[in-house]
Amino acid sequence: MLVVVGILIFFFGLLFSIAWHELGHLAAAKLFGIKVTQYMVGFGRTIWSRKKGDTEYGIKMIPFGGYIRMIGMFPPKKDEKYGRTASSAPWRAMVEDARQMSAEEITPEDAHRQFYQRSPWKRIIVMVAGPVMNLILAVGIFAAILMGHGVLTPTTTVSEVSECVLPANAPATDRCPPDAPPSPAAAAGFRPGDRILEFNGKPYTTWEDLQLAIRSSTGPVPVVVERAGQRVTLNPDLMQNQMPKIGSTSEYETVGFLGLTPTQVLVKQDIGGVVSTIGGFVSLTAEKVIELPQRVPDLVSAIFGGERHADSPVGIVGASRLGGEVLASDQFGVDARIMLMFNLLAGVNLSLFVFNMLPLLPLDGGHIAGALWESVRRGFNKLFRRPDPGPFDTARLMPLAYAISLIFIAYSLLVLVADVVNPVKLF
């Protein structure tokens, strides 16, 4: 039951994120006097709508996105106010169809309220407003969690000692196989509760620094721990082992292995810590978005029974399922589960921000790139006293936009199938 409740809560959180994104576009467009005819959450058949002023607000049947519809998204040809000219070339027909769809709702009294007529900086604000709304929501959620609840931070105090050494991809188990060698930490006599003071003669106060020192070491290393108020020197013989790379769950490297799990405590962050943490999240999200094409083979493999990694791309279905899994998990307290759900939702909004800023049509970043190019071109012509070239005609890029849209749709369907037949599991 909790799984279903978690799925529903997270699903509606995603719908709110989509509506919040489109609200940014809507508010900016209306601020600059652009006529917006539709504000819709979802695609397909309309299941509810209400018109207020110039805009129809509604919800559609397929809840996998949203949009606003502005008049005059593409400029007309130089020899016409708006309209189309027939052409037998398929790519030219795409351009003219896009131009016609952009112009079909324009009436003479609205001729001055078209999107393309606004200066480039205003159009950039309109298009960037949607992704920025997702960024604001993500930052707000992350900041509230980091400053109000805190973040689990590993310490130099030992929580668990691995009894033996297992292969990197071995399934989790409470018992060591008979032929598994003891871990260096177990052989050296480490105990839960030991606080590591020195490693190889150097003092350490953070787990991050200590972990790097352990991974770069091998052979006998003196370690000083505090145990029951006393300083105790242990001499583990570190070995090489395959371990996940820091920050990854699917990539491995050969590093020094001791066999300790650190104790984690909740630490509330100050403003500086929040800025640093969120900056790291943005950088990591950008890397994951850039890596999306490389994940296609893994997704195809997962559909046919291969391993589905924890950092694999997920869609709305997969993300909602993760929300349900988090809420139903008994590995954490209720407050920790709620915080984890909000972390997931913030991560989705951060992904929406980064993804939509890619300079590709039909994404927001594609329109932003077009407006920037128009501004550069006009500035160049003004500098050399040449005639104003007019607005950049993004309609001419529609064949490419359609091709990119098909790729996005195919990728989304691939992720959807993988989410259904082999979903990502956190626990």
C-alpha cells in the first residue's frame, strides 16, 4: 500500500514540476505582451480546460510533459505578413507547416503581440524562464533539506568491519564464503566504534580525505585509532581490490582496500555548504545528461534481462516507482524516507533544467541559441553599418527539430520499456 501511495505522491510531484516549468514561460510571455493561447499540462486529448482572458488552461490525457502556445513563434517570410507558400520539397513543407501553425491564430488586432517581434533578450527571458523555474524549485528543496534537516556525512568513526574480501560484483550477504580471505581490517583487529586518528603517520579529520588515502595505499600501514578513550595502534596489511569509483555505482577501479564502513551522522549545512553542494549536483547532472547517448546499449541490455544500474536513466514511470520504493522501505525512519523522496524530486527538477538548456530545437535551449545568434548577427551588421538582417528564422531549422524530436521520443520509449520490464531498484 505504501508503494502505491509513494508512487502517487511522487507522480503528482512530477506533474507539479512540469506545471511549474510552463508557468515560468507563461508569466514571462505575458510580462512582455506576447499572446499565449494555451497553457497545458500533458499531451493528447484535453480532459479539462477553462479559458481565462486570452489563454485556455487545461490538463491533457497523457501526463508526460506540458507546453504553452504563443502566437508568432516563427517569423513570416519577408514578402508576407504571415501565411505559407506551397512547396513540393519535403523539408520546405516542414518549414512552411511550422510557420503556418505559428501564424494560424493571429488576428489583425493581435499582429503586434507575436513572439518573434520581441527583442532577442526578451525572447531569451521567456524561454529560459521555464528551466529556471525548475532550478529554483530544485535549489529550494535542496536548501531546505541541507539547512533544515541536514545531510548524512561519513565520519572517521568505524560503523562496520568487513569480515572478508568479496569480488566487486558479488551479491550482498551476511556470511562470508568458506574460501574468502579475511579483510585487512578484520585481520588487524578493527572494531565498530574505533575513531581513526592517524593513517600512515598523518592525521585525518574527514572521511573523504581518509578514503582517498586508503585507496591509494597498499601493504602494511600503521593506523592509530581512539578506542575507549585510549590511543591504539593497529597494523593492517592493505590489499588491492576492485571497488566502485567514487561517485559511481557501475564503474570500477583497482584500489587499496581496508574493509571499513564509516559511521554517518546528520550535519546541517550553512549557506556556503549549500552553494557548494548544489554546484556539485548541477555539475554531476550535466555530466549525466551528456552521457545519455552512451546509455543506450545498457538500456537495451536491461530490457532483455541484463543488469540495470542504479544510475541508469529513468522516466516519469521509473522515477515515480522509485518514490514508491523509498516510501515503503523499512531501512530508514519515516523522516529519512520523506527527505529522500524530496531529494529525488529535486534531482528530477535539476535534470529538467539542464536538459532543457541544451541548445537544440525543440528544447528551450534551441530557441535561446537562435535568439543569441540573432543578437550577434544584428550587432555585427550594426557595427559595420549594414542593413538590419531581421529576426533569425528558426522555422528553417524545423526539419532538424523534427529529427531530434523523433530521437527524443525513441529514447523516451526505450527508457519507458526498461522502467517497466527491469526497473531501477535503490534497495
